[in-house]
Amino acid sequence: MRVAMLYGPAGPRRPWDWCRAAATAADVVEIVAVPALTLPPLPVLPHAGRDPDQPHLYQVAVLTGGGPVADRITAGRVEGVLRFEAAECGRIDVLHAHSPGARPDLPWLSRTTRIPYVLSEDDPGCLAQRRTARLYRHAAAVMTVSDSLLARVGELGLPGRHRLVPHPVDPAALPPVPARARIHQDPVRVAITEDWDVLAPAFAVAHAKDPRLRLQIIRDSSELPSVQSRIRQLGIAAATVLTPARSRPETIHELAHADLFAAPGAGGNFCIPALDALSCGTQVVGTRTGALPDLVGHDAGILVPPADPHAFALALVEAAAGLPRHSRAALAERTRRRYGPSAVGARLAAVYAEASGRV
């Protein structure tokens, strides 16, 4: 089985995790849409480049300007790479694309190459777009990353075969679970990477009830000055720590050493930072939105209704009080096993086999 993984700068988040999971089920060819090539161009395809150290990794330069003509030309460049790869190493059986970021001319590309495509969907915002129904209709399978998103697809009556395949996590990219012994007086570090301003009112109430609580806002260093100004206005500066993190390894290191992870937003996507936190054994306090009900089990944290700061504050206090009884190692092991490459790869293998007719 040979699968071409198609993605670009618009999505998905962490495509290499998908590649790692797919590699447990198939030989993977990566074709990445980029604004400009950084790899040596192919002699016969000047708008495409190949990595000399990874011969199945290609770049395709996106035609600037956008619009139907630019999309079709870019899709034609991808088709050229598929023909080049097939001539060298054999036919590709399945195209695996991702939303957000899926090219609107994916059905055309599939017809032209006679290769079926499957689509990973992890962005509820895409469901309202007019092109979504067309992408779904022509896909051999649509793989939503959570039960809630699968239910939403059903509510909208979108066409296609729908399957549940959660976002994978790569344990090789995760640190060892820290061994920690807590005493009651220890500060309780509540880490957050997104929607910190949404959390602020709840955190202020929770901190008044439990002064051990500390809010750790993890953002790119360029954003921290504006964040600092805002937390002063909110009156929580004395209990807040600002942590710069430019890379995923830096962020994951902080999540692994946090006591709790806060996910107060109501965005509705898979909440990958929450998955990272759980994979490090850090409990999540969040809202019952998106994939969080799928991710957060009986000992993985506490979920409350969205848009309820008082309930969120009480959940922070309750989770902090229960930390001495929490087994970080057990939570990390269970999460890594459930969302690791082998588990997600087994689901992908079934979808790929069905899409290619090899069932």
C-alpha cells in the first residue's frame, strides 16, 4: 500500500504525526504545498522540489494569487509529482488530504490521476463552506477526529462515508513523565497556551479560593509584552508567570512540568495542546466542547459547561485539591497508547484498504 500525504501551510497542525501514523499502515509519500521551494527542484518539474535525504518528500510551489485558475495550476503541479513518483517507485493507491488546507481541486486531481482520496477533518469552521460538500461527496472516506465532529457532520447531512480517526500523537516527540512528590503547600501551576484572556475571570475567582494557584501563560516571546499589559489590567499579574516558547518541544516541556492544563475556549476543534498535556500526564480542566469530552476521561481532569466562569473556577480548585491522588504516569501511558501511531495507524489501515478497494 502506498499513500501520498498532501498538506500545506494552511493545515493540518502537526502533519508529521499523521505521517508517522500512516507509515505504520503504508509507504508514505509526502507532498507539501509551499509558497516557495526550499528543496532542490526536479529537472523535469521546475515548480517541484525533492529532499535529497528523504526521496519521498516533495515540495510543490503554490501559484500566488489564488482563485480557480491558480488552484487548478497548483493541482496540476501536484499531479506532475504523483506521475514522477509513480514512474520511479510504483503506483500510489490513496491520496490523504487534510482539512483545513485541502485543495479545492482535489476531486479534479483524483479523477485525473485515478487515485481515490480520503480527507481528515479537524476544523468545524470548514463545515459551513460551500466547497465542503463537494470535497466530502467525492472522497472515498471522510475521517473526523472526534465524536462531536462526526455528530456535527451527521447533523448537517454532508455526503460521503464518514469514519472516526482521532488526531495521532508521536510518543517519540514527548519527554519522559516527570517524577514529582507534592506537599500541600506547593504552588499549583495552571498552564495555558490559548484563550488565556477567556480564563482570566475564572482564574481570579479560583485564586481567591486557593492562593496556591499560579497561571502560566505559554506564548511566543513576541506576544508576551501585550499579554503582560493585559494581565495587569485584569488584576492577576502577581499570580501569573509568562513563559516564552517558540517551538513545540519547549511548549511540551512546560506542559509536562505543569500541574494542570486549562482549556477554557469553546472553539470545538480537537484541542491538540490538551492532547499533548494528557500525553505528559497533566490533567485538563476544560469545557464540554469539541473533542475534550473524548479526550478527558474519569481521571484525566474536569469538564464544565462552556461560558460559565464560576463553574470553571470551582473546577480549578477541585482539580488542584485532587492532585496528590493523581497518577501522572498512568494517564500519560494510557493517552500515548490510545492516540499513538500504532492505534491511529490501525484505523488508517482500514480506511486506506476500503478506499483503495483492497478490503
